[in-house]
Amino acid sequence: MTASVPTLPPAQSQALALRYDREVATRRRRVLLGVAIFIAAMVTSGWMTEVDLGKLFQNIGAFGSYIVRLAHLANGEPVWTDFGEWFWGLRKWTVLLGETLIIAYLGTALGAICAFVLSFPAAINLTPSPRVRFVARRFLEFCRSVPEIVFALVFVIAFGLGPIPGVLALAIHGTGALGKLFSEIVENIDMAPVEGIRATGAGRVAVIRFAVLPQVLSGFVSYTLLRFEINVRGAAVMGFVGAGGIGQDLLEAIRKFYYSDVSAILILIIMTVMVIDIVTERIRHALTGTPS
């Protein structure tokens, strides 16, 4: 016995086909409109910022020649022919790189602590007061809206040269960035444990401790480790304005055209960041339960 395939009446089938064609046409128009807006925005941005493509292509070779110079010593030989000459300042650079890591670590730790405290007032499901949420969220926005390098410049003027301005700059910016992420994690928790703890008459601290933290702690740690990776790169730049770390030596080498020194320092920074990325990535995957 063969099964019959049900068919729609011709009028109904034609109406559905027309409706499908209209939906496809509408979606196609939206995509084309989005592409047109994107291209128009790119052209307008290039015009307003006076981007000269002719000048870019004319001088692109200078960038390539600079990269080639980074691969050669002062005597014109390739850097790999004399590692002793290439990494002559390895001991000093290692100390400065360690200072950069400490700056990133302290800045991340202080930023994570402040973000932890402010994430709960900024979460709508734990803070019913609109005024408290408004103040907490606007403060976090201020912290992450100002670039770290601007904060570092201000603190260098206030505290002088050294690691302290870099630590404070990374801490403030990290507070805003992590506070936003932490509050979003808190807003996505299961509220059943919270309501259960509240039903016993527990206070706000007890609710956070026993109902919220078990759900958000792994996410907090994961984002903090990710922020540490970002801050290591940021701390290397802090030295450009005198905020400690290896960035100051890197800037000096660039200004004095010590090409081999620039490449050696860049390699040290890249290798350090790669190791940190690999280690923290595995820790984050272990915390979230995702395969590495």
C-alpha cells in the first residue's frame, strides 16, 4: 500500500509561495541596505580622517624595509648569526618584563576586586533600586570609557615615573570592563536559590555568599584570567608614558633606531604573552568545563 502525499489546494499553495518570495525579497533588501550603509560609513570615515590610499600604497614599502631592518644587527648581519649580540640586554629586559607582569597582575587583581564589589549593585535582579543601579553602572562606564594610557598619563603627573601609575591605570580600566561582565553574569543566574535563601530571612551578604557566588564564581575567575592576558599587553604599553615595565626600553630603542633591540624586545613580549595565553586558556576551559 503506497502512502499518498498530501497536497495543498492550488490557491493556498500559490499564496504561500508568494509570501515566501516576499520574505526573501525583504531579507535581501535588508542585507543590501546594510552593506550600503557599511560602505557609506567606511567612505565617510575615510574622508573625514583624510585617509589617502595613494600615500598608503606609496609608502607601504617603507614598512617592509623597516621589518627587514629589525632582522639585522648594526653590522648588517642577520640577527640569528649572533644571538649574544642580538640579546645582549637579556638580563635587563627580563627584569623589566617581570616588572611588566607584576604591573599587569596587581592591576588585574585590584580591578577584579573592585569589579566584584560593584557588580552586585549593578545587577538588576539583585538591586531593585534604580538609583543605586544607575550610579554603579555609570561609574563602571566611566572607568572603562577612558583608555588606560590616558589614566597612566594622569597618574604619571601625579605620582611620578614608575610602576604605580601603570597599576592604577590598569586597575581602574579593569574595574569598568570586568564590572560590566560580572554584572551580566549575575543577571543570568538562576533566581530559585536566591529566593530560597531570602525565604529563610537571610540578609544580602548571605544571599550573595550562598546563592549567587556558587553560580558565578567560575565565570568571574574565567573573565579575570582573560583580563590578565589583556593587561599584560597593556602593561607593556604603559612604559611608553613612563609607567614602568619594558615598554620604556622598547620606546627608547625605537626612538634611537636600535633595530635589533626592538626585534629582541618584541620577541620577548610576544613569547611571554603566548605562554600566558596558553596557560590561562587551559585554566579557563577547566573552569567552564569546555574542551581545550
